[in-house]
Amino acid sequence: MKTPDLLELAARNLRESVLRNSLTTLGIAVGVASLVAMLSLGVGLQQLATRRLEKTGLFDTVIVSRGDFGGFGARARGAATAENNRALDETARREISSLPGVLEAVPDLRMMTQMRFDGKPHRAMVAALPLSAHDREAFENIQGSFFSSRNAAEAIVQRRFAEELLGRAPGSDEASSAGEALPALQPLLGKELVMYYAERVPAANPSSGKAGTPGSSPTPPRASQAPAAAAPANGADAGVNTPLAAFSVVPQTRSLRIVGIVADEPDTLRGVGRARVFIPLDFAQGLQIITPSDLREGSGLADRSYTALSVRVRNSRDVPGVEGSIHRMGFNAFSVLDASRDLQRFFTVLDLFLAIFGSLALAVASLGIINTLVMAILERRREIGILKALGASDTDVKKLFFTEAGAMGIVGGVLGVTLGWMIGKVINAGANIYLHRQNLPSETFWSVPWWLVLGALGFSLAVSLVSGLYPAARAAKLDPVKALRYE
Amino acid sequence: MSMTTTTHNAPGTIRTVEICRHYTLGTSVIRAVDGISFSAQGGEFIALLGSSGSGKSSLLNLIAGLDRPTSGDVQVDGRSLSELSSEELARYRRHSVGIVFQAFNLVPSMTVAENVELPLRLAETERRDRAGRVGEALDRVGLSPRLAHRPGELSGGEQQRVALARALVNSPRILLADEPTGNLDSHTGMEIMELIRDCNRRLGMTVLLVTHERALAERYARRLLFLADGKLVEDQPILPFPGESAVRP
């Protein structure tokens, strides 16, 4: 029998017992809906977690340090050998920037310094951030704004530091983590914050630095030996192999306008080195702030090296490749990709369990299909006999019952996906109402990707066809002589 | 009216060789058909007569390919049905035989046209050719105006006409009729028998008619086979109509 005839006959047969077949199809729909609702929740939670983690910048970032520096990941990845003591300088930065999959490689500039606000001193870790950091989660609920330009003399302060500047006691942990604590600190916005820092200037002209730059003051915050010739700390090493570049350390001040307040530092990889004040990276580089590596290596202004680089990759999938390339260049590289892998494993297991629970309803529905089709065989026994007498082969009869089972599976699948989608939407809406009442921002916990829609339809069809196996075989084996005698 | 003569080479020849169909019920064996041998030439009209349980319908089912013999063989146009696979046997039923049952056996949910179209669907006949062939078959039985009716809306005689049209629509070589008038009054039964004889004469179909009405058999068939307890007890030719040749068993 040709397929259109098969479909026509199957549709006719299904219409004949419309109530029973509709109930069976509804059973399949409920099964598919539970599967889709469960998995869409699992997928949605996974996407939410991934989205959140990606926004932290942790999963697409590789921190690079010198090969002989026992810093980030030195133990985890194996410290580089002694010969891998290549300087992490501008040449290396450019080389890393040009690696496939790398978006940018920026110096990790941070220093402990003193700030003055309203005439009072405050100690703070200052970190320089590229403009690309704007996309990070930490700046989602910023109070105020991000840096206006790459060279702006602007600062974004961390909430606890802002509270300290305003002379307020730091809030409790619960309150401090909530986004609504920030508006209370709004008076700080637009105010001036004075940063004290040590500038390195070439030794040949130690005092011709930028002491007179606008907005700066030559007054050191406390007694200082500046200007003074700095000797490299690792003089033995540098003294043998590297021409020493002498430089002077000149105390400087710089006025910064507070433009934003954030709850957390964007770079949560840091532990004790967490910053409380952020300034634009290009602006910070222009200040020629002295860094620990300057003292260690004694490099000149032109070939100064960095303590660390923060390398952002296009996709978290690119991280292992980039890490490997950086290792081969002789540097230490560290990322939290392993944590990401664990997370993926967790969600895979979660999805598996959700799918198993969701499939239970579909398994029950498949029993409904078997029951319906077996009943149909009993009811249509004579009709099957007629078909066989007229020349229907066993295969024709089998195909007819398969088509009926498949039709119930497809219709049930479509209804189920729609129902599951609606259930997911309702759960999402309900959860967001709850979040709204808790003064938390809305989230999407639920997602129905195309693969889930197609997979659910395919699974529904497959389950229906498997359920149709026994009834179809039974119908095909009917003895036409007995079937024709059946009343 | 063109008369059909029976010949050994015409399509629709049937030959049974010591054919048996035994059923086992518990410890007892029921010999529904027990070693029947006979030959029917193409275009012959044979009536199978016998009392209830004599094995008429069982023999018809074996010739129709609806059942397989316990032993022996059925040959149609020289081809042994025992050697056919299940699929080949279905193809044989589809193209070579048309069956009319006492109980009509129409599909109640289908219209008259759909019932008649059913063998064409199974034979994978092109859709565009079907309406013409359905109309032709229904014309032959005089039921063209009832195309859209369902079997439940027809009289017994009309239902049997539909069953006959369905049996004819694929132009089979053999028409097997199992008590076709059994559920009809005598007048309607005569009408159906006239149609069957018409198929035999005009289309040259071999007709095997199962009946227990001797008068009906003698009136329409040209040869009578008497069955009792599953055995062929008598093979009796009937004088031919004028212009027909007698058939020798």
C-alpha cells in the first residue's frame, strides 16, 4: 500500500474511535510535556549558570604570569623550568594577543596605595580595568556609570570602600550583597578622590617627571626617600644578563572623579588582592606607576615587564588551546576551566535525571498506546480479515498499525511540546514574581531550545512506534479465516 | 451477448491435488478437507454443494489463499500456492481472486465507493485511475447512484452488490462466492446470481460458488461438486446452455 493511502486509512481508523484515541494521545502529550518541562528547566538553569559565570569573566579569562613566578596556577599546571624565565613584556603581550581565539591581552595592573577623600586618608588596592570589562556581571548593577573613556581620570569604587569613604559602618553581609544598598551611596558620585602613587621616571632626568601635571601635587603622603635611584631587587640575575635600567621613584598624586559604585570586584579570581578602586587601564599605564616587577627586574621604561596579563578569549572552549600556547611560550597560565567542566558534568547528570523522571510519564503513556491498539485489534478483527481477504499483506497490516501509533505519537508530541513550553513559561513567570517580591532582578530559568523540541518529538514518535510493535505484530499475524468469522 | 467457452489454457484454471486441511482440537483431529482433487478450467462455473460442515468453505478458503493446506496442493494457472510466501499469497489474493462472502464483509465506516476502492488501494493503483474503475464496477452491479452511501444505509441485496463490485474491481481471473445468497431473499438472491453469471460469461472469470441450494447451483453452474465430510463424493457436469460446450471433469 502506498504511503498516502496508508496515512488516509490510519487517519480514518483513528477518527473512528476518536474519544479513546484522543485520550491516548493526551496521555502521550502529558508524558512529553513532563519531559519537556523537566528538561527545559534543566537546560534553563544550565544556561543561567553559564551566562552568569561567563559574565564574571572567569571562564573566558586566562591569567598569565612569568614562568619562574610561582603565582597563579604554578602548582596546578607545574611551574615552568628555570630557563623559562622569559620576561612578560610588551613583546610577549603582543604575541599572546595574536594567538588564535584571543580577544585581548591586557596588563594586570594593581597596587596598594593611599587615597584621600575629604581630607582623610584611606588605604586601598587600586586595579586598572580595560573598557571591555564593562560587559562583566559586576557592572550590571553599577550605581552611576562606567568610565567615559579609556584615558579618563575617573574611578569606580567598590561598595565597602564607598561606605568607608562616607564614614558609614559596613553593612551586614546580607544587606551588602543586595543591589539596593548602592543607591544609598549615591552622594559619592562626582566627588573627587585623590590617589597617591609612585611614578617611575628615567634616572637620567629623575626630577623632570610629571610632578607638575595638572591635578597632581608633589607632596608625598608620608616621608619618602624620593626621588631615589632604585636598585633592582634581583640584582644578581639582572646584573649578569640584563643591562640595568636605572630609574627614579617619584611620589605623585592624581585627582580622580568617582563615577560609579559597584558591589563586587569584576575579577573574582583574586583573593587577598581584591581591589577597592578601579581606574581605566590606559589612564593607569600613562601614569607610569611603579610595579613590583619593575623593582624585581629593573627594566627600562621602553621594555618594562608586567607582573601578570589578563587574557580574554573569544569562547571558553578556546581556553585550553590558549593556555597550552602560553605554556609553550614559557609562561604560567591559569584559568578556572576545570571548574567549568565540573559544572558541565553536574548539569549533564542533572539533565539526565530530569529526563529519566520526565520519561516516566511517557512510559506510562506508551502503555496507553499499547492498550488502545490492542483494543483496536479486537474491535477491528473482522476488518483486518477483510483487508487480508482483499489482498493486504502482513506488512500492510503492520504498517497500518504502526502508522496509527506513529500518528498518535506525533500529535501527542506536538501537543506535549506546546504544553511543556506553557508549563515552563508559567513556572518561569511564577519564579520571577517571587524574585520580584524579594526585590531581586528577573531571571530566565527555563529554556526550550530547538534540539529539545525536535528531540521530544522524535522521542515521542520512537516511543509510540515501539509501543506499536506488539499490537502491529499481533494484527499482522491474525488468521484471516478466523478474523472473518469473528462477530 | 458473447458467450465464454471454457478451455484448458484460459486464465483462471484451478487444480487441487489431494488437498487436506486438518484441524486439531484437543486430542481429536477434524478433517475439514480430506484429500480432494479436482480441476477447473478457465472460465468454468462450478458449484460446491454439500451440507453444513462438509468442507465447502474450507476448500474455498484454500483456493482463495486465505488458508494453507495441511497437505496436498492447490495450483492456479499452473502455479502452486503452497510454494508462495505470505507476501506472494497476498499478491495472489489481490490480483487473481475476488471473494464474495455470505456476510458481505463490507467496512461499515467506509462509503460504497471507498469499500470498492479498497482493493485498488492495496494493489497500489494510481489514484487518477481509481474513480473510473470504481464507477465501472458499480455500474456493472447497478449501484452507481449509491456511491456516497454507507453499507448500513443499504439493503442486504445492495450490500452484496457492493461486495461483488469490490470483488470485480481488480479484474480477477477467479471469482469465489461463499454462499452469496445466504443472507438474501430468493428474488434478491437471483439478482446476485445473475450478476455472477454475467461475470462468468462476459468477463470469462472462473467462478466457484459455495452453496447448499441445489436448485440455485443447477440453474447457474455448469458443474456440481458434491462434498461430504471433507471429501469430494460426486463431480457432476450439467448440460450446457445452447452454444456452450460441456465440461468434462
